[in-house]
Amino acid sequence: MLDFHSHPVIPVIVIDDPENAEALAEALLSGGIGIIEITFRTAAAAESISRIVQRFPEMAVGAGTVVTPAQAREAIEAGSQFGLAPGTDVETIKSFDTAGIPFVPGIATPSDVQAAFSAGCHHLKFFPAGSLGGIKMLKALSAPYGNLGIQFCPTGGVSLDNMLEYLALPSVFSVGGSWIATKQHIAEKNWKVIADNAKRAMEKAAQV
């Protein structure tokens, strides 16, 4: 089973061309990041996941923005080792659970937290973190559920400048961010920039 706690930073990736998948993964690994979330925001997601899974078995490869059972099936068939979503959908959670693959549904309210927990999820995505009130909101939101072992991955508005504040919270197991490898970085094949961003993020995470 994937140990999320050994991956404090999860790059959130939007990729248009699966031909860039292997070079992207290699850049992240060279910067010290061994996990990746390929979002289902483009048609290239499934093939990109499959390519990275086959080429880099040492990397934890997940599918993000999985919002329908159909996408869940596609992600699982591509070899995803975990899944994430911006919201909580019970049928999607069931698809991953049936396959024995961890799923991190998105939450924004206490009702979301309880719905996700009732569906068997203990790791939740707080999204969009910045727009929802950031660290102050997450502290308040997570407080009633500390005794249940629920933990959060804030995503959306997380950056190199504020990631330590999130990671310092006991309720946070990881942060997700797109700044490490943006859509533009990938399209322009700026692998060195991506590797440098990954290295800086991991160096900062090590301070916690």
C-alpha cells in the first residue's frame, strides 16, 4: 500500500502530449520527488500514466481529477497506484476501493469530510485551498476530526512560499502543487527548471 506520508510534495500535472511523460518523470525524480499526479484534464492522461508506470517503477503514479466511474476505470487500467479528485463521489471511490487502490477525494466543507470518511477515506484533498481560506480554514476544518485519523492534502494556491505553513499542521500529510511542473514548462520541455523546482520543494519540505 502506498505510504502518502513519505511523499510530502505531490506535483499536480496537466500534460497535453504523452510523448513528454517519461522526460517529465525523469526530471521530477532527479529533483528528489518520487510521486506524480497526472490529472484527467486532458486526453493524454491515461497514456502518460501508463508510460511512466512502465518506465519508472520506483515512482508512485496517480490519477488526478478523476470525477466519474468511467475515468476511474481508465485510470486503473492505465496502472494508477492512487487516485484523487476535486470532490467526493461515492461511485468513483468504490471503483478504486474494489481495485484495492487508495483514493483521495476532495473536500471543502465539514459535510464533505464526513461523506468521504463514511465512504472509507482517511486521506482527503482540501481543494481549492487558497480560495477556501487557506491555512486558517484548514485548521478550523480539521480540528473536529483529529481523533478519527483524518488527514489532508491541501491543493490550489499552494506554493513554495507557503507550503511549509501547511506541512507544519499535524493534519496535513502532503501538499499538492502545479508550480513544480506547469503546463508551459512541460510543453517547452524545460526539464531542468522542473528538476530545480522539485529539488527546492523537497529541500523546503525537509525543514518540517
